[in-house]
Amino acid sequence: MAIDYSQLIPNNVDLSSDRRLQRALENWQPRFLDWWKDMGPDGTSAFDVYLRTAISTDANGWANFGYVKMPEYRWGIFLAERDQNRQIAFGDNKGKPAWQDVPGEHRSTLRRLIVTQGDTEPASVEQQRLLGKTAPSLYDLRNLFQINVEEGRHLWAMVYLLHAYFGRDGREEAEAMLERHSGDPDKPRILGAFNEETPDWLSFFMFTFFTDRDGKYQLASLAESGFDPLARSCRFMLTEEAHHMFVGETGVGRIIQRTCELMKEHKTDDVRALGAIDLPTMQKYLNFHFSVSLDLFGQEASTNAANYYTQGVKGRYLETRIGDDHLLVNDTYEIETIEDGRIVKKAVPALQALNERLRQDYIEDCARGVVRWNKAIEKAGINFEMKLPHRAFDRRIGAFAGQRVSPDGKLLSEAEWKANESKWLPTDEDRAYITSLMGPAVTQPGKFAHWIAPPARGINNQPGDFEYVRFN
Ligand code: BYC
């Protein structure tokens, strides 16, 4: 169904046929806009930003580019097309028609998953609220804003489900989405990574590479859900997620490129003296963002995850392409854990290991990105390799929480950890240095901050000096 833009809330769910729901969402809309003004990108209401807006949810008609003032962005409700014959692909309900409504027995589980997913979206906008002040170029500023409005729309996607399918509880949860805030000591966001700060652009690019990629894997698992409206919402959200990860991968890649250029030109490793970001510091930021993002997958052995799967509410990554029985009751899966002071592999029931399996899919995907960064370093003739740290490094959730483990996976004493921590994770001094590079936003079209290379091509093939943001 095409998106109806004539409505106050653009949608492709025939919202006007359900007056009650429409009114409830129209009631939530001004609260969302107030939240955007208070907690969204700071001081940007008057800017004209070259944004893409979805015009249809099919592959061909996706994007429409044009200047938009962000508070006027057409946030709305877009679900991927319904497959009338869709069946649940896994668990006890395998082979049954996908649910068009919420089964009573899975109501609280589904609500909890939708709330957890929804909560991350406004959280990331809050985390990135001040970055516009220090943007390294108009191109980057525009990408930040594109991500911000899309995270706003992802919140809309989950709020629609809460309003449409969870009655009063759902409406209350939708309100609470705007009341919790990233890093708020009293009402924090639900998941750890979303209460961390994103104070500079290196952190932003690492976040969009690593943490948005968790979004990809979680959304892909929810896109397998037996609850069809959730599956269809997530399918469409995934199409937007790809751009966010692109921003992360190319952002880090462009910093690497600039650093390597300067190392070669000046025949030195000491690029800090030249106002650039040295590769060891980038590695430390990578370590931090990777481990924080690994925590987002939950416990290695999780009964919650087993239940989600058995009930048919949350599947595996690309569930329908996996060639097994999709029940997993007789299968085992190897996880890593600590026993007798050592990291060991241990087979556990596959159903319980689903968080770990998804984490493994995620790690392999991250590793492919790191290979691409390393190719660029090698091509520049520099002898340095970026590495993903071991999955047990610096974890807060799961079997390795609170353990001292080196990036190459050795269990350490507290003293050994303390002696090396500053080599592995950003220190206050590193952070101060990165902050010192974040000057006033570079606003001249085609110009870039000293520490980052220009992109290979413009958004929507625009020329290098395109005016992506007009400040008015
Ligand atoms: N922080 O059995 P477990 C995105 C809790 S990102 C705090 O492993 P489960 C985006 C857990 O809630 C994608 N608490 O739990 C990216 C549980 O609590 P209870 C977000 C945590 O349920 C960038 C307890 O520990 N989407 O979209 O199997 C920008 C036991 O753990 C954490 C989703 O996450 C943590 N890191 O797994 C914008 C999908 N980890 O029951 C957006 C929906 C675990 O003891 N969520 N806990 O009170 C889920 O599928 C699951 O809730 C989780 C946790 C995978 C997160």
C-alpha cells in the first residue's frame, strides 16, 4: 500500500479507518515534537537539511531527496508489504499462519521486546544531540541529521505497534519512551550502551558502525517474528539501518585514510602533532564501542531467548535461510564461558544459546568491516592492523561481566589489567585530545576538518561542494 502523505501522520496502514487509534497517535504526536525540540539535535529547527524521505516501502520507490526543516520531517508509520501467506518459521508455532494480532499468552513478552527496541531509538538521538556543533563538514552534518530523523521514525514504528495492539498499557509505554532519557540517573534508557555519551565524531562513527549494527541484527531477528505487524515494521526499518552503518564504516574509514596520508607525507607515527587521530587511539575507541555493543546481545545462555524462540516471537538472523528443523530442541551450541579460572568452550542447549549465536553473526559482520579498514591501511603502505578484541574483553553483561580479560583473550589479575588498561581503552587524556580536535562545525560547502578525508562520493551523487545544510 502506498504511503498516504495527505494525513497528519503519513502512513501505509490505513490509519484513517481507525479513528480511535488515529486520535491516540495524533495525541502522542505533539509530545514527540516537544521531545524532539528539547532532546533532539540542538538549535537546528530552522535549518534546511537535504534529507531523504520514504515515499513508498517497495524497493524501487524508496527515497525522495529534498530540503526539509527537521521538525517538519514527515515522521510516520510504514510497514513493509504484507505477505498474505506468511507462516511462522520456527518454534512451537512453526507452520501456523503469522499472527495479525497479539496472542494473549505472548502479550507481555512482545510488549517488552517492542519497548526495549523502541527505547533505543530516541536514546541514540539524545546521545547525538550536540554533535552538530562540531560537525567536520556539511556532508557529515547532513548524515547525522538523516540518522536522527530516521531514529525518530523508528520510535514511531514501535509506538504505533504499542498503540495499535497493546491498549492502555501500550499507550503508557509510549509515553514512557519520551520520559526516560539517555544517561538520566533517575530514568535512564533500558540498555547499557544507550546511556553512554557520544561526545565526539570518532565516537559517533564507532557508534554507528558497532551499535547500529546491533540494531541490524536485533531488527533482523524481530523481522522473523510470528507477530506479523512487528515483522513488517522491522523489515522496513532495516532498509534505513543500512545507511547508518555506511556512515559509521566510511566515517572511520575516512579518518583512517587521513591519518595514513599524514603518516606517509610526514614520515611519522606521531600524527597528533599534526592534528590528526593516531591509529592506536582509534583502536582504543574500537575496543570500547565493540565491547559495549556486545553487551547488547544479552546473556550467553538465556532462558528468555529460548522462550522468545519457542514461542515464535523472536527468531534467528535470516531464520528462513537456515537449513535445520527450526525447533532446536535436540541441538547444542558451543558458547565460551569461564570455568576454573579459564575461558573454556562449553556445549549448551542451542535454544538457550540464541543470544550468543546472534552475537557470533554480529561479530563476523563487524570483522568484515575491520578487514576493509585494514585493506586501506595496507594500501597506504602503513604497518598497522586494527583488531576486534576478544568477546570477553571489558564486558558488563553475561559470563564475562566484571572479569579482567585482555583484548587477545587472556584472563588477567586486577594488577595486570590496571597496568595495561590505558593501552586498551580510551583514557581521559585520549578523550580530551579527541575533544580538542572537535572545533566549531565546518560549514563551508566542500570543506572538511583537518583530521578526516572527504567521502568518495556525495549523497545522491551530489558534487563535492554541495550545500547539504542551509543554516538560514
Ligand atoms: N543492558 O536473558 P538475558 C538499535 C537484561 S539496537 C541492560 O540475556 P534477553 C539501535 C535483560 O533485559 C537494538 N540490561 O535477556 C542501535 C534481562 O532482564 P530481566 C535494540 C540488559 O532478554 C543504534 C537480563 O539482563 N533492540 O536498534 O535474552 C541506534 C537477563 O538477560 C542488557 C533490541 O535489543 C544490557 N545490555 O536479552 C538506534 C531487541 N542485556 O529479564 C537503535 C529487543 C540484557 O532479568 N531486546 N539485559 O529483567 C531483546 O531482544 C532482549 O531484550 C535483549 C536481552 C537481547 C536486549
